[in-house]
Amino acid sequence: MITKLFFEIKNIIAELASSLILGKNKDAAGLAIILSEKSRALAEELGK
């Protein structure tokens, strides 16, 4: 589960960087929210 979350976060960060470079701020905002949720889930898994 933890490895899966790491890969998901890595992919979201790549998409977020791409969105910011292309100036798609609305898409970047949505990705930032998803990144926050995935990061929280990872922290909970690591805290177990």
C-alpha cells in the first residue's frame, strides 16, 4: 500500500509540474488537492 501511494504521489507531482509549466492553473489547483489527500493517506499509513 505504501509503495502504491509513493508512485501515485510521484505521478501527481509530475502532472502538477506539467500543469504549472503550461499555465493550466485550474488543473494545477485540482491536482494540488489530490496531492494533499494522497499525502495525508501516506502519512496515516506510515503512522501505523
